[in-house]
Amino acid sequence: MRIVSLNVNGVRSAARKGFFHWMDKQNADIVCLQETKVQTHQLEDPLYWPKGYRCYYLDAVKKGYSGVAIYSRREPDRVIRGIGWPDVDAEGRYLEARFGLLSVVSLYLPSGSSSEERQAVKFDFMNRFLPYLRECAQSGRNYIFCGDWNIAHKPIDLKNWRSNQKNSGFLPEERAWLDVVFDEDGWVDAFRVINPKPEQYTWWSNRGQAWAKNVGWRIDYHVTSPALRNTIRGADIYKDERFSDHAPLTIDYDYPFLA
């Protein structure tokens, strides 16, 4: 089972940069997109409904903002549009597709970089999401949360970690929260199961020469249930082309359900 995740920073922008042409060659079973920045009724071009996939979009109420999507080769047993929190669902941040006992989620955590108010929104989401993850862990289902978590976990996960310790995305409180997610509660950072190396980034600022100099952050994840750890077979961050300020993250699972 191959799952691709990408924050597209506007699905129409990514399309113009060749994302769907690239995606067509990936043989992905599921593709999870974040920050689609579109209203579904605007997607009249068949390009946004890739042949061979069932396509699901969840838009933000605010036009041109946030939004998530899932494309799946197999029709899900159920699609859950939103997490059930009105404020979060209005921003289009959670879309879940269920296949038997497997749930695949396209998830877009809030960013706090624009203001103190948005950082407070981010902390509020984190405070509510941790108990939600624990409910998921007790549900008997296996989960793969794909998407932009907007937090770099450890110093190895961003280039300039010393100078970013007071910046959103690498605050001590945010990193400690991921410590709980991974170390205490046992959720799995799928990429790190395969690749423990430094300088493995998924996002680069558009400022300066961040992309050219690989001054990046690893803030995009597949976070899986512990039971899926031993099924993780491959991980790749694609950087040969640039569709967004993020890079596609592809994880291969030895999971026969969608094979």
C-alpha cells in the first residue's frame, strides 16, 4: 500500500506546477492533500478528479483558505468529513477515509506563525487532539494520520534549530507535545522508522535561498498506530520538482488491504 501526502499550498497552484502529472506516475493507493485553498464547486476541470480514484474534498468556510482532500483507488467504507469540532471543521482540517479496520486521515494542524492569536488556536487544537488520539488508540482501529502537523519534532528535523527555539513550529511546548504523542503514547513517526538521517526536510520558506540551500523543516508526517510499525517498508521525500513550498512524502506499507 502506497500513500502520498502533500501540503499543496493551493491545489490549483500545484496543478499548474505539474503535480497531477507526477502523481499519475506514482502508483499510489491513497493521496492525502492539505491546504487545498479551494471550494469544491470551483474544481470543474477533470484534472482535479483523477481517473481511477475516488476523490473527496473538505473545504474551509473561508474561501481560499485551508482545506483537505483524499484520493483513493478503492471506495472507502465510510468517509468522515471533519473531526466534530465546529471551529476546526469550519477551517477544513480533518478528513478520514475508512477501509475495514484501517483509517487514513488527511490532517492539517493549525499554524501559529502569523500571530499570537493563531498560536493560541494551535495550542487549543493540540490540547484537544491528544485525548482524541488516545480515543483512536483504544478504538480497535489502525490509523494513519497523514499531513502537515506544523511542528518539527527534534533538532535533526530542521536546519537552524538553535535560532528557531522561540518560533512557532519548534517551541518547547510543541516539541514536548510530540514527545507525548510518540514516546509516551506510542504513535509512530513512519518516516523515521526508515530514515534516521539529518537534513530530511519537507518544507522550505519562500524567503531567501531556503530551497536552494536546503534550509528546511520536517513538519509533514505519516503518524501511524503502533501495530503498523512493522508494516512500514519505504519512505521518500520527493524533491526533483517543486509543486509547493512543501514536498510530497510517500510511505510504502506492507499492508495487503489495498494491494
